[in-house]
Amino acid sequence: MRELLFLAHRLPYPPNKGDKIRSWHMLQYLSRHFRVHLGCFIDDDDDWQHAKSVAALCASTRFIGLRRGTARWRAMQALLSRQAMSVQYYRDARLLQWVDGLLSGDKVRHALAFSGPMAQYIDGSAGRALHRVIDFVDVDSDKWRQYGDSKPWPMSQLYRREAQLLLQYERHIAQQFTAASFVSPAEAALFRQCAPMARRKTGYFNNGVDTAYFTPMPAQPGVYRPGVQALVFTGAMDYWPNIDAVQWFVRRVWPALRRQFPQLQFYIVGSAPVPAVMALARVAGVVVTGKVTDIRPYLAGAALAVAPLRIARGVQNKVLEAMAMGKIVLATPQALEGIAAQPGLELLLARDDAEFIHHAARVLRNAERGTAMGAAARQLVLQDYDWERNLRGLGAMLGLPAAAETGAATPASGAAAPVLPVREIST
């Protein structure tokens, strides 16, 4: 059985953030085809309870607690050199020592780094003998560029510096590694423009959705009061693009909708809401839930799922999950990047506040209008966003023969696969 080193910047469980949803499904897939050696950080103390179950999928593991204050201090030290803060944030001598020791045994011939900064651990001489794949997921350097364009000085200058240095690092890694993957054809195309020297190595595999979990279901009593129409936004609420999205929506869209529909409520559903998000709950009709155990009842009972993102990279799982549940999604062009959906058929597109108000009002006046659109949305997800089918693209990048895709369904470590509950809350 072939051996593979898998490096991730977070424990790939629970799948409660967009990146952890992707890394969790990747780990499950990899464990069926390789003896996986997993090295990752744990940046949430609650995640330690899952470490043993995740380790059951692997031949060996190295979990390292990441203290955000310490990591931020390391990142700030990058300002004294020509280094990207993102890379320095995830630099750790203990993980490097473990990787070097693992590779010295000369059994591991394949390596996968999940997110750009984790590639630093196999960028040295020991890594050159490996079949190395980097899953950048998104073009992170472009996200920092967007931050720079949206923030006032001096933060704008800091973010633009990070965008420039991180792009240099991404180009270097893509040139050195065997293959570079992204979350969508749009992300891959953007990177080919940014790094033409690595264009032949650059590919993608789409995210997927657990369509048995995210499936149409009746509205649940007790989530929304009787007679209330609800709009819902889901996502981690300490993530800046999500914060910006709901602030913009409440400021520019919500007042007009609330005047037309006095019983309307806007639910912001997601973990770790920052003070700026909590403050929105003071606006009439706006509800901030904080962390919930299951987002599906909030989606099931909502008249409309909104994704008013103005800053985005990659694929928005929140959009795919709502579509999988047969809901109408009203989204900005940024939120739809990488999703092959046709506006007007499978979802609704709004380019500005006026279009948001117009489309939302039409749906709220005629709830039945969304039945066909919701059905078309779910059909698209079933067709294009199946995890098992899409992960074959990763297998091809790692050199798996096509016949291996029908191989053993148990972890390659030899252990029985742990049964872990899925509670997906996307970013």
C-alpha cells in the first residue's frame, strides 16, 4: 500500500467551515487509497475531542495546537523580511521536525499539502523526491488583494503587501510541485493568468455536497414564528467576507424590504459572530443566532437564502448547500464564482442593492414561484457536485490509476472507518 503525507492547516473535522468540509472529504477519500500520515494544526480547543476519531483513518498523525495570538505574532515578524504573513503564521518547528523524520524513512513517496502555507514543509530538499500536489483551493493572494481594495489605509497597504508576497510564494510552489489544484475552473483559470509558468500543472476538482444530508425537508416548528417570512444567511461570522456581506445587506437592502414586508425577518446563522455582527441584531427584524447544531431547519423554513458577498474566492458552500435543499438562492456575482448555475433557472442573481430588493420582493410575494427553481437547483447539485465523482480528479493528480477508484472502501490504515456525525456549516 502506498504511503502519503497529508498536511492541512486545520484538523479536517468537524466539517463546519468551508475549508474543513473539503479537507474532511479529501481525507476520507485518501484513506481508501493510501496509508495516510496526517500532520495538521488544531486552532479550536473543541476540536481536540475529534482527534482520536480522525487518527483512526490514518497510519500516523501529528496534531499541534495553534494559539492564534502566538501565530499572529509570528505573522507580524514577517513584516521585517520579504515573507508572506500567511506562510509565517503556519510555521512551526515541531511540525517540520515530524515531517523531516517521516520522510527520512524513505517510505513516503506522495505528499499533498492542503492550502498554500502548508507547502512550506515539503518545499526543501527532502520533498523534491516526492510526487507533490498542492491544493491551493482558492487563489488566496487575490483575496488579499480584494481586502486591500476594500480597506482604508494603513490596512490597505498591509493587505496589498501580503497579496504581492503571497502570489510570489504561490508561483514558486506551483513551479516546484508536480501538480496544483483549485476548487473550480474559474480559480484555476485565474491562477494560470497569475502564474503562466505553471499553467500546464494547474487543474481543479470541484467541491461536493452531501445531498443525502442537505436534502429538501419540511419547515420545522419552533425555528421561525408562525406568520413570519424569513431570509437566511449562513456562514462563520468571524470571517471578514461574511461580516462585510451581512453589514452591506442590512444597510443597503434590508430597510426597503422591511418596509414592504413588516413581518419579514433576516436570520444570520453561524458561529462566532463578532461584535460588529452582534450589533446588527439591534436593527428591527434582524436575528443573530450564533452557533447552531444544525443549519438545515433554518434553510428549510426560509423563503429565501441570500448570499450578498462582495469579497469572495473559490466556491461558496453556503450556496451549494441551500441549492441542494431545493431553496431559492439570491446571490451576488462574487458568491457565484465557480458555480455553474444559470441565473433565472437555478438561482437568482443580483448585481446591486436595487436588484436584491427587486428579486427578493418578487419571491416574497409569490412563494410558489420558487418551486421549479428549487427543484432545478437541487438537480444541478446532484449532477455536478458529487464528492466521490469529483474527488477522482484529485486521484488523477496523485497518479492513482482509474481502476483504483473502485478499490477498498475501508481506510488504508487497516482500521475501521470511524462513524462521525456530519454537521456542516459553511463559510
